[in-house]
Amino acid sequence: MVKALTDYEKYIRTEELLRLQKNEEQLVCEDELTFQVIHQIAELHFTLIVQYLGQARTAMLAGDPDRAAARLGRVNLHLKHLPEVFQMVKVINPIDYHTIRLALGRGSGQDSPGFNRILQTGPTLWEPFERLLTDAGLSPLELHKQPDAQPALFRLMQELLQFDESFQSFRYQHLQLVKRMIGLETNSLKGIPAQALQKGVRHAFYPALWKAISELTDWTGSSNNSQPLGD
């Protein structure tokens, strides 16, 4: 007799979900399941991040910086936990990792659809944010100078900076994972030098916001003519 699915199983679609991994007979080594599940979890995180980025952009276009900031806060929460998800890859012995890698064909994390959608979507938030600044008669530097004058807009700017920083940190952690598991003095399965990942770590979505922080430092004069503390 076939067991009827519970409403939970129907809604979450657990039967389909749990068929997306290789079964025990198909595994090239026992840790291939670990590798596959972790990367599938990451793609689900990416899916939510892309949705929230889209919602943040829509909120900005509607002139709602509070909602946009809240949605970016969700993005930043996911980016906080994603490096820990990938930490679980390190339980795989390097020799077993290479056994799995040889079964990937020319597969590469650089082909992750979710990761690449974040790369495409992230920059699209700049134009609507810049429009909000223009409507308020402010530049990023001026907003830094008077954060209490436009608290919602200032919070949104801080969340954009946090998103940029968190995504760079995630890319750095991934670089460290690659360094740990396959090394950087070698090539990806697509023939791309592993060291090419280092360029991505330095990529910023919103360079104008980072420049404004330096401009604020210069404006305050805190880097000029500093004096030692007296006794």
C-alpha cells in the first residue's frame, strides 16, 4: 500500500526535492552527496537573494527607501550565513574532493546560475538609489554629513554598502575554499587559472559609495594634522 503524502510533503514537494541528489549506488564516493547537497543549498540561498534584490529595486523605484533597506537586510542575512554553508565542504578529504571533481565534467562554480544572477542584478540597484539621492538634493557625501536629515535614505545607503561588503567577503571565503581544496596554482575544470578568482574579490558594485567614505574622511580633516595625545 502506497503511503499517502502529508500536506507538508505536498507543499514542500519533498519527493521531488530528494530525488535531485544521486542515490547511494550512483555516488563516486560517499562524500559526493555532501558536495551535491551543499551546492544545492547555496543555489536556494541565491534564489532568495535575487528575489530580495529585485524587491529592493522595486521599492526604490516606488520611492520607498524603508522597504528597500528591509529587503537588503534580508540579503545581508543570507550572505552572512552562506560562507558557513560552504565551510561544510571542508569535511571532504582533498583526495575525495578530486574524485568528485573528476565526475563534474567541465562543471565550475563560475557557472552557478544564482551567483551569476546576483552579479547581474546587484548593479541595477545603483540607478534607483542615485535617483532617490537626486530627488533629495543630496550626494553620498552630503548624506554622510547629515545622516539624521534623511534617516531612511541613510539606512538604505548603509545596507547597500553592507551588501557590497558581504558579497565581497563571500567571494573571498570562496577563494579560500578553492585554495584549501584544489590550490590556486592550478586551473579550473574549464581551463581558467584559479588565481583569476582574486580579481572578483576586489569587484565592487557601488564604487561611488566607497569613494564617498574617503571623501568624508578628507572633509572632516581627521587624516590631516593629527596630534599625539598629551600626557
